[in-house]
Amino acid sequence: MDFNLNEEQKLLVETIRSMGERENFKQLAMEIDAKAEFPHHLMKKFADMDLLGMTLSPEYGGGGAPAINAILAIEELAKFSPMIAAPVFESNVGAVRVIDLFGTEEQKRAIIPGVCKGELSVSVCMTEPEAGSDLTSLKTFVVEDGDDLILNGQKVFVTGGGEASHYLVYTRFGDIPGYKGIGGIIVEAGMPGFSFGKQEEFMGLRGMPSCDLIFEDVRVPKKNVVLPAGEFGKLMLTFDIERCGNAAMCLGVAGGALEEAKAYAMERRAFGRPICEFQDVQFMIVDMAMKLEAARLLVYRAACGAGQGLPSVYEASLAKCFANEMVVEVTNAAMLVFGGYGYSKDFPVERMARDAKAWRVAGGTVQMLRITLASFLFGRRFDQRPGR
């Protein structure tokens, strides 16, 4: 198995790294966190660099690149901040991939070109007040009314909520129970009856739009159905692409923390010498590097195995679960290397440690991922519902 990057991928990584240094993304990351404002000005810049929609179908304006290219770009940008990487994440491994893979010709032509230009964005809407890990219990539903569907319900913790132009809503069709009744429809911002709750304020990932979505008799044309009832499996398969992107964010944050810790250890002096000469600091740095490299191999394997298609559920779950826990351990260690300064907002590792904690919940908790992995290892399904 070849883990070497090809020339195109090396150029991609180097171009992003150079841009980050030239544009002073380290300072931008601090400003985004302090103001909690999404960096909208990056959309055109990333679009001009063909970073938006690089994995989407060329016939609709995408780059047709393999999934690993997007993972590399997300990782490199996330070394500065997940907020800076977010536009590349959403346009390559987010909900728009569902439309690219399973949408109608009309849906693709209406949405994908705009996403690649940075003019449109698509948010995935899954979680509900009582349906997060137990997604098959969601209560948002549609009923038919002539050529339309009438949508009612509520979604919570929607990344991009209030800012995105389109929303891929996981919904129940009528009263069909369980996963067989779940499909996906596109809801556009501004549709009558569609409103937003207040913007959330999180510990980390400050600047990322997130809010509740409220649907009150929203009339949605049937042509907006991406996947009808009974296609829940396809929705979840495409979600494994997003899980690889989630894990790539972890690689980036951890990689950024490792770089900061190494630089500080060579600069900071104690007892008359740089602290990198003390074994305890050396061991912490080495452990950080080992964990990061192990996670990187798992993530790259999942992404490369997918090619331009869908990753293995097992490999994507394994990569995300390990990377989610790795990034918390690495950023915590980076704070220790910095000592008291690691707890100060004047230094980046404090922000990185806060940002690191989000990924264990987003895109499927590490507990639910372990249950999924156990199902593969034991060759049987484990139902969490009482009496099952």
C-alpha cells in the first residue's frame, strides 16, 4: 500500500501552507475566535483556487478529484483553524455530496455550480431534541398534498443554520415507522413557515453558525426530494464521507498543536536551557506525534479506500473515533508543554484545546461509533432500545 502523496497532492498541500503563511491565517484564526464571526471573505478566495467542490462532479462545475485530496486540504487548513477549513469541508464532504451522488439532474444543476463558486451552501439537518444518536426515532415528518409535501418538525445543532442557502433535511414520510420511513428533502432558505432559532454559543468552534431549524407547515415541492422513504441507508453511507472530513479536522487541529508545542519547546528556557532538552517534554512531544501519525494512517486509509465513491463504514467509523480522541489528548498535552501560557488566550493552544472537544460529538458520538464497530467485530447488530 502506497502512502506517498502524488505530485498534484504535494502541490496542493504546499500551496495551502504557503497561502496560510502569506495571508497570516494564524492571526485570522485568533480574530475569528475572539469575534465569533465566520470568515465569509475566504469563500471567493477558496473558489478561485478551486478548493470548493474539488470532489464534486466536473459536469456541474466540480473538480472530480478523489476524496483524499479534500481530506488533505481540510487537514492543512485546520492546522490554523477549523473555521478556516470549514468552507472546504462543507463543499466537499458535507451534504452537497448527497446531492451530487443521488440528487436529480435538476437539483444538481441548481445547486452544485453555486457551491463550487462559493455562492451557495448546503447544510445537513439530522439531529432533533429527542433524536440524535437514535436517528431512526426522528419526528420531523412530511405528508403529501398534491404536487407538494408539507413539512413539520424541528432540527437542532444544525451547522450552517441561518447562513446556508439550502438544507438537506432528514425527515419521516407520513407515518412509516423506523428507518424505512426516512428520506431526505431539500428545503431552501426563505420558504414560508421555515424559521431559525437563536445562534448557539459553544465552548469552541466560535464563529461557526449553528442554530435550531423550525418547520411549520412548510410547503416543499416534490421535486425537492433527494432520497425517498426507504433510502435511509444511502443517506448514512454518504454521511461516512462527512465523518472522514470530521477526522481530517482533528488531524489538522492536532497537527497545529504539535507544531506550536515543538516551536515553544525549542524557544522556552528553564534551568538555563531549552525545555526540549528535558526528557519529560521530549516524551510528551513524541507521544503527540505517534498518536497523530496513527490517526493519519486510519483517516487516509478510509479516504483512499473510498476513491471517488463511498468509504467503508467500518474504516470511516474507526478513523473518526480514534481521531476524535487523539485530538483531545494531543491538544491537552500541548497545553502542558506551554505550562501556564497554555491556558492563556494569547497563545493558540488554548483555542485548539477548546476546538478539539467538539468533534467527539459532531457527526456521531464516539460511544455510538464504538457500538457500530462492535457490530462489525461481532458480526451482529446491537440494538440500544429497551427490551430488544
